[in-house]
Amino acid sequence: ETGVTQTPRHLVMGMTNKKSLKCEQHLGHNAMYWYKQSAKKPLELMFVYSLEERVENNSVPSRFSPECPNSSHLFLHLHTLQPEDSALYLCASSQDSPGFYGYTFGSGTRLTVV
Amino acid sequence: DQQVKQNSPSLSVQEGRISILNCDYTNSMFDYFLWYKKYPAEGPTFLISISSIKDKNEDGRFTVFLNKSAKHLSLHIVPSQPGDSAVYFCAASAQISGTYKYIFGTGTRLKVLA
């Protein structure tokens, strides 16, 4: 399998649940990212991992907890979410300095919090 | 404060005609500008980019123009095809605190009419 793969594609969870989003890249990239896309808003950067080390946490609430066990895998652990956290969560990967070539995005996980 | 703005949420164009998508930015430190295309239920895919030292980059039917004095970026698609119907995001990048960041616009939905 090639590219960036995200699972699950859709997730419905209650506010008291705990769930995890998974992202896997097969491109040999060394940086991975979590983005949030809400309706009519720009893509919001949540977390950046470079060489498995978190280098950016963009003021994200602690109910979102990222994990990067190796350069190919990235997780986003979710607990006690709010309905306003419902959004499309996108994972991306790149070489360390994406510059001209940008990111490669996964297809996203559509999260609904009820 | 939005550093990258796409002021037209939607655009309709007849097949075969030119589509022009616009993007404005505020930060003169941006060094790369990119366009992404997004189909429903898929992640954004990289389309074309331009370095801040250039004013034009062309790739087949797609041309990106950069006007640094006006802080304005545009994407021209000629001729437009029905398969070009998608949401187009512009993004600008800069290295901030040692990390490369992309700032995205809110997107413009292009509809190419057959």
C-alpha cells in the first residue's frame, strides 16, 4: 500500500468514550502532522512530529493526545470530546522541510461527537 | 487573524473556459505558495506550487501567478474540465520557530459545468 492511510474513515463517539485515530505513511517521510478541518474554516494545524519527536502543539486541548511510535505511524487518542470537536481530521506527512512539494494528506477521518 | 484568505467560497465556470481562483495573504515572510485540490471524501492533493522568487509557474492546464507587491496568488485552469470540479485550497509556508508551517485558506468550491 502506498501514500498516507487513515483509519477509520468515519467515527461516531459519545462524549464519555475513548477512541483513537490511526495514520500510516509508506512514503519514507520523516515528518507527520494532524490537521483539523471544520466547516467553513481553514485547515488548522494541531500537532507536528519530526523524526518521531513532537515539535509543535498548536494550543490543542488535552482531550486530544497524539502518539508517534515510529516515523511511519501516528495516532490521535481522543477522550471526553465535545460536540464542537466534530470535524474532519486529516493526517499528512512530508520530508522535514516540505517547501515546494508540500504535504501528502490522507483521506481523513470524519468524526462526529454526540 | 487569517493570514491566507480565499474570499470567494464558490465559483462556477463553463467547460472549456478559464477558471481563475484567487488567494490573498498578509505575511511577507512566506516563501512557498501551494494549491491543493480536494474531492469529497478524500484528503487534499497537491496540485502546483510556486517559490516566492518567481512570479509564474506552469504545469499543463494549471498556471499559478504570484504578485508579491499585492500579496496575491491566483490559479488559472485552462481549459476547465468537469473533472476539475472540487474544492481548491491555497496555502503559504514559512519556517517559524524552526518548524515549517503551512497556513491554509478556507477553500473555493469550483464547479465546471458541462
